[in-house]
Amino acid sequence: MEKNKVRITIGGASYTIITDDEPEYVEELAALIDSEIKNVSASSPSLSYSQCAILVALDQADACKKATAGADNLRAQIKDYLEDSARARMEVDVARREIERLNREISNLRSKIAQSKQ
């Protein structure tokens, strides 16, 4: 995959990032982080830039960890649903075979009844 060299600005400082991601995506991330740092700084003017950046990093790490846990939970649920679905398909196949067997038995019994009436 081709590497992209992307120049971003966060908190007035410029950074050059080399990434596999699209430049627009990296720029979007930088804008989000820059905006969050500005929001933290505006709500707590006594904090230094570094402290604001650390709070934003902690918030992002928390969001990432929770999203990962949520995704893991969804994967587990999907796996359970797939197992339930497979089990239900097997039960349907067994029921169909039993229905076919019972229909053959009914047909045979009808034939015997018809023969005994003659």
C-alpha cells in the first residue's frame, strides 16, 4: 500500500505524518483533536496545553476502549446468533425428515386400509 505524507496542525504546531490512510482522514482526525483540545482549554483555562492534550488523549483512549469492548460484545452476540441459527436449521432438517417419514407411513397405512376394504 502506498504511504501518504500528510501535514497537519494541532494547537498551532505542524506535524508531518506518514500513513497508509487517506490524507483527508488524517486531516479530519487532526481537526477533531485540535478542536477537543481547544474545548478543554476553553472550559479550564488554568490548564496548560500539555494537560489539555493529556485529558483529550485519556478521553479518546476511553472511547476507543469502550468501542472495542462494544464491538467484542457484538461479535460474541453475532456468533451466538449464528450458532442458534445453525442449530435451528439442523432441527428443521430433522423435522422435515420426520414429516416425510410420517407421510410415507400414512400413505402406506391408507394403502393397507384400501386393500383391506376390497
